[in-house]
Amino acid sequence: MALDARIRELGSRHQSLEQAIQEELRHPGHDDIKLKELKRQKLKLKEQLEALRGNVH
């Protein structure tokens, strides 16, 4: 069950990053560097999630 908890944790962090990206995009003149970093972090989490989910199935 520890794997399920880790997947949920990463999923939650992934969703939080998506919200942060959307919030940043709402601002005129948003920070492109910050946006790029948020997207990079989100992609890294997505890759981790996919790897963990591959271990579950």
C-alpha cells in the first residue's frame, strides 16, 4: 500500500503544479522562467507517476 500512497502524493503534487501554472498564466506579463520551471517539475512528476503505475500493473 505504500506504493499507492506515493502515487496519490505525486498525483496531488502534480495537480498543485497544474494550478500554479494556470495561476501564473492568468497574470499579464507572467514570468516565462518561472512558468518553464513549473512545467519542468510537472513533467518530472508525470514521468515518476507513469513509472510507478507501470510497477502496479
